[in-house]
Amino acid sequence: MGNIYAASGLKSTNMQNSYGSKLGMNDVTHAAAVDNGGYTNFVRDDAGYGLGPADVLEPQ
């Protein structure tokens, strides 16, 4: 829990800080745009999002 709190403040809508200005959105507007379908580049924008980092291993 401590690591998750440090990474996101336990806010599920947390977006990686360095991407807010790049995308022109804050945590709240980004989450709303993703949820309502208004922002469609969510999968490919590389902005970290959510409670903490997720390491995904590619199949070899």
C-alpha cells in the first residue's frame, strides 16, 4: 500500500505528471475523456495511468 500511495496517492484517475502538459489535460479531464470515448489515443499515448506502474512482459 505504501508504494501504491507513493506512486498515485491512491487515486485511480492519476495520470503520469509529465504527460499532463503534453496532452493538455489534467487527471480529471483525461479520465473523463477516456471514459466517455472523447479521447481515443489512450492505449498508445504512453502516459502512465492508474494506481501504480504495471510491468507487462511481452511473450518471447
